[in-house]
Amino acid sequence: MTKMKILSLVMITLTSLITLTSANASSYCSEWTQQDRITCIFAGESANFYRRQCENPCGRYDSGACQKEEACYFDNPQTFESPCSEWTPVRGVTCYDPNSQSWEQSWVRACTIGLRETWCSREKPFN
């Protein structure tokens, strides 16, 4: 390999590392903590309320890359295998699905990032 090719590879590697480091630094959050004496309702059942602090918190209309600072779920969100819990049907609650033009099952999930947490469909939504 020529010196120019090696130098180019080193520069690309360094640039990638700097980009990854700054992306991880901007999304830092503290650990989830369960709030004592506070409960919430998840899928029609009593659940635990969790909070954390983040450098990139979700605002009212944010989605995707923002970090949620509050969650209502049975277990600590730290245990999720993906950014969201599994979709759970809300027993006894239906919603109007404009796609099927009929009343369908209401579904909920808890997420740690700004993703959709409610869904309306006959079948379980994909994660």
C-alpha cells in the first residue's frame, strides 16, 4: 500500500471514531429509577413509574433519536431487549382504524426513545 492510501485509511478511521464518540456523548442518560409512591396505568393495569435525566430529552413533538425521561411499565426499562417493550393489547379498549374503517384493538408499548407507543389494529403490530 502506498503512504497516501494508508494515510487515507487512518483519516477515515479517526473521523468515524470522532463521529461515534460525539453521537454517544450527546445521548447520555442517567439510570432509570423507580419513583416511590407513584404508580401509573399501562395497558389497563397498575404499573411502575420510572424517571431518568438525559442530555437529549424528547420534547413535546420530538421523535426517533430523542431520549425519553419518563416511562410507565411493569419492569425497569433498562431491562428492555430493544428500545421498546413488547406491544400489549389494552383489554376492553378499541379504537377506530381509518385504514380498515372499523373499530380495532388498541395496543400500547413503553419506549426509551421517541417512538410511537400506541397502535390501533386487529393484529399485533410489528416491533
